[in-house]
Amino acid sequence: ARYHMQSWLTFISSELHKQFGPLFHNEPEAWQAKQRGKISERFLYLEDILTDRAFLMGERFMICDAYLFVMLQWADKFHIDLQLYPNLDDYEDRIAQRPAVQAAMAAEGLHGRHAYKKSA
């Protein structure tokens, strides 16, 4: 389980986190489009993984899920539509509904798309 967890943390850091860098640094639009394509490929992979499980490693929320949740918040920030990936979108919803996640986001003054879903 430890190695499986390490594998997910490595995937998220190298295959997602790294791809968002150019979007934060106002790189040329062509470069940003290339990065968005890479992010979409990784989201398609995760879409398949989350077909038959609630969280990355099964039915329990783990640290790798917390890390991926942050990346999904960045997707929202950069207008990458998670509704194109229904399993990933549902996954983000499940995590966003966790009381500890809501408390942490409120404490940090963060308002993701989920901050407004309940009141809508």
C-alpha cells in the first residue's frame, strides 16, 4: 500500500502539478494550449481509474486524494471543465463535501466552485 500511495503522489506531482506551471506564469497561448492538452490526457486516465472506486486507492480517502483535489481546484481556476470527465467531477464533489475540506477551505479564504453549489 505504501508503494501504491507513493506511485499516486509521484503521478500527481509529475504528470499534473508540473503541467499547470505554464498556466500560472503567463506563458504564450500556444504553450498553454499544449499544457492543457497534457492535463486533459491525464484527466482521461484518472477518469478511467475512478470508474470503479470512490478514491484513488479504493474506498478510503488518503493523502493522494487531498493532493489531487488541489489540482482539481486549479483546473477550475484555469477554466478546465471537469464536467467533461464525469467520474473525476463526482470525485471532486465527494471530496469537497467532506467537513474537514470545507473547514480548511473556509479557514484559508478559498472559494472553489463547490463553495456555491450547496446554496445554488
